[in-house]
Amino acid sequence: MEINPNITFRHDRKVMHARRPKVLIVGAGLGGLTLGAILQKTDIPYEIFERAPLVKPLGSGITLNATVAPLMRQLGIYDEFVAMSHVVPAVQVGNEDREIQFSFSNYFDEATERFGAETRLLPRPKLYDLFLRQVPKERLHMSKKILTTTQGGNGVLIRCSDGTEYEGDILVGADGAHSAIRQNLYKQLQKEKKLPSSDAIPLPFSTVCLVGQTKQLTPEEIPLLATDKCQLIRIVGEDKPYAWNTFTTAQSTLCWSIVQFLDEESSKQHDSFRNSEWGPEAAGAMCEQVRNFPIIAGGDKKLTIGDLIDWSPKEYISKVMLEEKVFKTWHGCRTVLMGDACHKLNPSGGAGAVNAMHDAAVLANYINALSLHPVVDEIERAFELYRAERIEWVERAFETSQMLQALVAKGLKAMLVRFMMKNMPEFLRRRAAEQMYSCRPQLAFLPLDETPALVKPAYQPSLKAKAPALEDKEVDRFVETV
């Protein structure tokens, strides 16, 4: 098929192929796999394309709160998620003298009653594997680096570096902060003078992060592992531009991360690393810089980050830039963005993964509600509704992630944030938690999760988006034969 951007015809659905739109998903990260797992529950054809040749077990611990529990229950994977994760009762903030200065609660004692689920943490590779297993292998295509995209009135076409081409009706960019799909879309929109100037500015970054996960350890080695709840501890460096986190897991491992806050000079030194994704490259030098940082291990153990590095397989250690930006433009013609491709949030509190999963649920609802063989106008309207439903929640998450980042940052602003969090009245804490956890999107085309919760979910417009009704008998007979 030749993709003609000038074709804008309207068609008779009785004459054209009466079929659901085919979705091409670029990016097999958590967002892309979540969308794939959702579409697997429909009759919508889809394919996932990933530029990496294989899946690498990268990343540290990841926190998922009550806002994704309904979706995971609908997909039938919540019980397995619970079995491989730990409840996070609180975030503890300590100092280099290995003293806990204060903590703020996740209300785990009453979270299920109030929100329908608890906040839980697990190693990122475990969560990734859980979603990977929901997608049939034949739907996932590895080593597919996207070079160009072409879209128009009669479809979308992607071209890969290996010379292969794929056609579809909808293109979803779920390929991360440095999204090739976003770059191709924005290039097209710039030519048409439809791209806001702020979206043309490169992603800003002010931090570098080193992450890892140890091998399985014993409570004798790490006393904190003796508890059946996640011990999440953040330490703020006193005279150094660093903060570091440790998380105990249900697998008796310790996940860890170190954040380096960059000034103008150190930012320039890391500029060559700007375009890289999660990976072990350049991690070695940073490992040496942070080896002596003290950690709180429990009991009278006085361990350091160096001990954790020595206990961590090299393939589990990686270095990454932490950019932060919410783009204004999320879609154009048949292309739509989700997750980090359109809103890159600091990973504090798991905001990036949670919001990518929310994106997938809402976007899937609107795609599922499209007419058979939809025209461009119908697709663009669905994308507009998707962005309108998600943008306010994403902007709130962006503000929250910045505040959580400030908990371990340097300077006067960070000190004020820590003071505020430490002394915030309980009723304000509860109000903030209720607002955050009220966003609990579900899928309109699966039985709704009816788990009781005192805090009701926020209104979700896409729950009213229903799949097209096939009233014409001729169309019905055609669909039965394909």
C-alpha cells in the first residue's frame, strides 16, 4: 500500500473492508507492553516493535500505587503482582550518620479500605516480565529500529533500519523519552507550522542516576530483609550533590539508586550521555565515585553503597539521565504518543510507569470505540479525547514528582520542601493522598473492577467509549468470515 497523505476521502463502510483498525506500537517498555496486554483482550489487531535485540533486566525497584490496581485486576494479573511485591508502609528520609530523620506514611494500614489497594514495590525486571508474558511472542518484533514514518488518509507506514516495512491504521509512540516516533511526528508538524515552540526545545535534564539490584541476600547480611514489608529509605548527602535510595524486596534483594544533581558545569560534562537510555555504559566510573556513601542496613551493620555494588551483577547496574518535561503535542493525524514519549517524569514514586499504564488504559478505550475502518478525522478526535482526559492528571503527577525529587535535592527550596513534608498537618496529607489515588482508570470493554473503596474513583470519560455496534447484517456476515 502506498501511504498517500493527500487522501481524505469518506467511504461507505458496507463497501470497504469492515475491520477494526490495526495498531502499530513502537516501544516494548512497560507502557507499550501494557497497551499490548490490553489490546490482547480485544479483537483489535496489533504489533509491537522494539529497537533492542533482546530484553535486558535493567532498573531498580519500582513502586505502583492503588491507581493501577483496578486495571491489573481487569487484566487478571493483580494476584501475581501482589505475590512478587512488598507493601510500602512509608518513605523514610535519613542522613549520612545512618539516622532516620522523618518519614511519611502511605497509609498502608487503611489503604485497601480507602483506595482499594496498597502501594507496593517490586524489582522493575519482575514487573516487566509480568507484562511481557501477557503478549504473545509473535506480536513482538525485536531489533526494529524505526527510521521513518509516513502517514496519511489511507494508513500509516513505518520503515525499519533492517529494510522491513509495516503498515497499519494507527501508530503509537511508546518508545521513551527520546522517541523516534515523536521526532518524526514533530518534524512533520514543524513543516506544517503546527508545532508549539516549546515542544521543539530539547529535553531538559539536571540529574544523572545510577541504579542496580543485588543478588539474593540474607537477613544476616542485610538485617532490614527480615521484615515482610518494603523498607524504602532515602539519604540526603550533606556536603555532596548526591542522594541515594535503598529498597528491600520480596525476593530478598536490595534495589538501590544514586542521584547526582548537576550544576551548569557538570551538566555540560554529561551532555554526551544525553541521548542514551537505560544501560550499563558509563556506569563504572560513577560506581567508583559513590562507593563510600553510607546506607542504613538495619541493626548495627555499617554498610556502604560499595557493598551493594559488589553484591550486584554487572548486568543489573545501569546509568541513566533523568529528564523532566510534559510535551504539549501528543498526536497528529494517525500518530499518537504515550508514556515517556509525551511526558517524561522523574521516576520518584514510580510516577512514570504509573502514568504510562494510565495512558494505555484510556487510549485503548478510545481506540476500541472507533468505527470499523475509521477515517482520519475519527482517529484524530479519539486522540484529542485521550489527551484531554489525561493531561490534567499528568501535570499533577509532574508537580508531585518534582516535589518528591526535592525531598532529596540540595539547596534552600529542597530544605523548605522537607520541612513542609515533615510538618504537614495530617488532614492535608490525607487530602493530597485522596486526590492522587482517585485517578483509577479502567477498561470500558472488560468487566469493571468492583473492589470497594471509601474514596471513590474520579470521573473517567473514556468509560463511556463503547465499541461500535454492527447493526448492518451485511457487515455482520462479512466480519464473521474474516
